Amino acid sequence: MSEEPIPAVEAEFSWDTLVERYWDRRPVLFRSVTPAPFEASEVFRAAVAGSRGAHEDGRMPPNVQFTVEHVQRDAPDGSLPTDEDGSFDAYDARLAARLDGRRHALVVNGFHAFDPALWSRERAFFDPLWRAVGLPLTGAITTLFHGTYEHSPVGVHKDRFATFMFGLRGRKRMRFWPRRPWDEAVSTKTDYARHTAASVYADVGPGELLYWPADYYHVGESAGAAPATSVNVGVPRDEHHAGYELEDLLADLDPARLAGHGGLDTLPATPDTALTARGPGREGLLAPALPKALTTAVHALYEFAEPVAMGRRVTVVSLRRWTAGGFEPVPPAAPPRALMDTDRLRGDRHTRIRWAPDGPAGTVCAANGHETHTSLGHHELRRLTDALSGRDPVPVGDLLTTAAPGPRREDLRTLLEVLESFRAVHREP
């Protein structure tokens, strides 16, 4: 059997078409997507932000991969995009001179977390899919692929994600196999030339969208000599296990940590002591007591699982997930700014503000994957969100009347300032 193009091609993208004919079934190429879920300027800005850690300490961030002729670089050495480049065109010109025409690949993982505008546009685009098939149990992933590489660095592989590939610049070829095309006991293969005859492929250009289910083996290739740029969004479908939820429960993940900065400060604290134990003794047995590091870790987990504290943590993680719109980690909140009574606010039409009781003295309120504590109660928050749901901006002074006079109105002003920093409400000029 000779290789051939994928048989499913649609002229216009629609979620109804994708869900009814192709979701979890087979690949399909859509020739046109309106509105576009990604813009080149936002994508480049996010690529710079996601790579910024390399410029600060000289190391390749853990979320970034850069290869030259299939060899992965351990240090950036001027190979990553910068603010000074300003665009992919300028970045490509600089790399072409620096690498003397050698093929290269830039991969940036966790991509949506590095630009609020990109994240918001992406979340709004995928909202109809979540309404049709349900919100992912763990967040969808967003990955930038850019360069002139012969094929993607990992080679032919299968993962647990249904994937949407959006073409931005240049042309790329995705090659597919409905089942593993080799017999060897390996999960990926970079030398796959003898298997291409059994594949089907799709060439993806700017403005086009390619979808494939999680059970297809696949590899990305260059379809020409010019640099190509695409953004891949992966929706988890297979091989889910409870460990993913446990990670979310134990530790927060933000873009700084994703890029290798900061620590997992929500993990239970343990002392830096040896894990080794004395022994074994004459009878060949270890001492009955666990090493101090393990006993301390067990005690820390026991305290972490205290019912009241754990109940609040579950509530917080749940509210973050529901309000993140399927894409975590979310971009960091902006610094809060003071609001005057005459300032006018409008609710963000893509943002859902959610809340839950937070002990006997208040409420935990969440929006866009962030949360805060407020003394305000359910009825006050309901009146506030109703007031913000109209088409016209509302003066802060009018919004304050949704709470009782006195300290609660100042608490409401503080909440509005925080919600603005979450990008759940916007200040009108």
C-alpha cells in the first residue's frame, strides 16, 4: 500500500461537524477556521515569555526544547526568541545566519500559560467542545512547534491526547498510522522511512486546522525548506490515572515553575535529611523505625489530609478547574489596582465567576483559574455578578450598593480590585 493523503477534508470548520463525524474516530483537515484561535503576534509574544528563563540564568528552561540537526541543545546559546527579534520573521533571519542553514526545531510546552490574551482566545475557542464532550479531567496542553526540522524530535509516537494542530506560518506535514507500524518493543521511532508506505498524511498551511484522535501514531515533518510554525492543543483522552489528580491536589503549578523557576511551595514541607537506614543487623534485618525523612513525610501528609484543611483544598482546586476553562496552569494574575467610585467596570463575557462557602466566616471566590477569600456571602455575590452581566459598564459606586453599607462595601471594593487582576472584569476608559 502506498502512502496517500488523509481522506477526510472539510472546507469550513465547525464544532458540530467535528464532534458528530470525527471526534475519537479519525483525522480530518479543515481548510478554514473562523475566528482564528491564534494570532502570530500573540504566539510570538508567548514564545518569548516561555523562553525568558533561559536569558536570565543561561540554562534551557525545562518547558523548552531546541534541537539542531536532531541534536538537542542543553544551553540556549542565543537560539531562543527574544523581545529584540520582534517577530518570527526576524527570529528566523537571525537563526539562519547563526546556524548556517542547518535544520532546527523549537518546542515550547505549556504554551498558553505565558500570554493572557492568547489564553483567553484559546479558551473561548474550545468552550463549545467542552459543552459537547465535557471538561477535561486534567487540563488540555498547548505546545508551540517552530523551525525547519526534517521531522519532530520525538519521531513517530502515540500519546494520550486528541490533538488539534493550527497552522500559522509555512507548511507542515503530519503523517499517521492507525496502529503501531513496527514490531520492536519501543514506544517511539525516529528512523521510520520503511514505514511511510503504510501511512496517510496531511499538509497543513496557514489558517488550517488538523485534528487527530489519541489512538493514532503520528509524526510531524517539514513540507518545505522554509520555517513553519504551528500550535498544537492536546486534549487528554487515554491512560488517565488518579496520580494526575493527586499532583494537582498536592501542588500548585504556575508558569514560573513550569519554566523552572521557584519551588513547589504548596507541597508538605519536610526536612532535608537522609533517606538511608542503618543496618541490616546480624539477623539481616533493618531497624524497625523508618528513617527520619520518611516519618516526617508521613506525618506531613497526615496533617495535609486533615479533613477541614483537605476539604478547603478540594474546593479551591475544583473552583480553579471549573473557571480555568480547560487550560491550566493559567497566566498569573496582574497586580491589583485601586478602584474609585467613578470607575466603570464591565464583566468579561468569557469569564465565569464561581464561589463556595469558605468556613463560617466568608466565601472563596474564583475566576479564570484564580481564587480569593472574601467576607461577602452568596446573595451579595449573586447580586454583584448579575449587575456585571449587562451590556453596559457599571460605575463602581453603583456596584457597591449590592452589599450592606459599612465595612462590607469596602470588602466588595477589594474583591472588585482582585477580580480585575484576575481579568474577570475590565475597567472602561
